[in-house]
Amino acid sequence: MTTTAKQSLCPLCADANHCAQAQGQSHCWCMDAELQLPPALLELAREVDPRRCICESCARRYANPAP
């Protein structure tokens, strides 16, 4: 998978999203994270660019506590 410079940026804050899978690695931080993001936030990120991952900082900042 080829990642463009834009795809390596978080759609919410525009900082580097550090997506390991987009960089060709098999495991990423998000695979172990137990975070529940609000549906509206996920929809906003998809509207910006569905190919861009949310960064860990934004994910943790906006996550709802897990039940």
C-alpha cells in the first residue's frame, strides 16, 4: 500500500497519524487500543478523507470511556 504525504496526517488535527499499517507494518497502536470514538467524530474524519487515520492523541482526547 502506498501512502501519500496527506494520508499520513490525522484528518482532525493534521499532525502525523503514525499509522503503522500504512507504512507497511503489520501491527499498529490502534489494534490494541480499547477506545470508543463518538460516531459523529468518525463520520467527520471520513468526510475529510476516508483513507486517513486518526492519530493516537486525537483518539485518546475524544474517546468515550469504555463501558
